[in-house]
Amino acid sequence: MTEAKTSLKRTLIGKVVSDKRAKTVTVLIERRVKHELYGKIVGKSSKYHAHDEKNEFKMGDMIEITESRPISKTKNWVATRLVEKASLV
């Protein structure tokens, strides 16, 4: 009986807001949650630093990041795939 092993690592999808550092991108993850007391839907956001080995992701791209071992002091996510290329304005 051979089954495909599912990954236990968390994956998130967000927008690249900075690509200035070498081999690192800053990804903004936005989510909508219900306020605990008032019940209103509010937008929350978090920024994560993700490892981008080939510097292939640019500002404005929607990418998927996956949890990994700590790579540096603030970086423990790896950019895995491009979801949507940034649109030219």
C-alpha cells in the first residue's frame, strides 16, 4: 500500500512587497478575520521574509511560501512557486 505523503509544513500565499535584499523577499500575507468582541470582519496582515535562492520573484508578484528550518535570524520561510506575475501599470 503506497500512499502519497502529505506535507506537514505550512504554506501561505501573499504579495511580494520588497525584493531589495539578496536572496530574500518580503511577503505580505493578508487575511480577513472576525473581531472577537464586536463580530465585524477586519483585515489583518503579516510580513514574512522568505528565501529566494535565484532572485526570481519581483515586487508585486503573488507567490507561495513554505515553512522551513531557520535560514537566518528573521528568515524561516522559502518561496516555493509563482502564483501570479505582477501586472504592469
